Amino acid sequence: MKKILVLVMVLVATSASIFAMNPKDYEVFYSLNNKSTFTSLINYLEVDKNQADYLKQVFTVTANELDNAKKTNSDKLADNTLKYNLYNAKCILSEEQYKRYLGMLNSLKNNENTALIAQN
């Protein structure tokens, strides 16, 4: 029971950290359409062909909607796009794969922040 409680707390903390991003910080979602990043991601998540196809569609829609959010300067649209991405990924992936996906997003986000700090 303790393990389940700890797991739930980790998932909530992980989700909260993703939802706490600034709209400018959604850049990490653009990298998911990069061919090498996408290939690495599907290998890391160990998805099948159907899951990979669905994820590709979700990532394409995510990038397009984030572009629309930038053009209209809409924080709400950017937040809704993030929720769309996470909800659909959760529906497509198994529970274990989804946990890995969230971890990967946080890693990409943290690496991006580290690169920005190093540049400054």
C-alpha cells in the first residue's frame, strides 16, 4: 500500500511540474517531431507500430496547436494543447510507458533549462 501511495505522489509531482511550465517553455514539445528524437522516444518507450503512428499524429497536432497559441499569444490555448498531448499519450500508452513518457518530458525540459543557463 505504501508503494502505491508513493507512486501516486510521484506521478502527481511529475504532472504538476509539467503543468507548471511557462507557455514559452512548451518548446520541448516541438522536439518530439524531430525524426531522431521521435525514433529514440519510441525505442525508449518500447511502443508498437500502431502506438508509434498515433503518437506521431498527437505530436503533429501538438506542434500545430502550439504554433497557433504563439501566433495568438494565447496561454489558455497553449495549456489546452499540453493537456491534449498528455491525455492522448495516456490513452495510447500503457501505464508503464506513460510514466516513462512523463519522465522523458521532464528530462528534456530540465536539459533545456540547463542549456539556457549555460548559454547565459
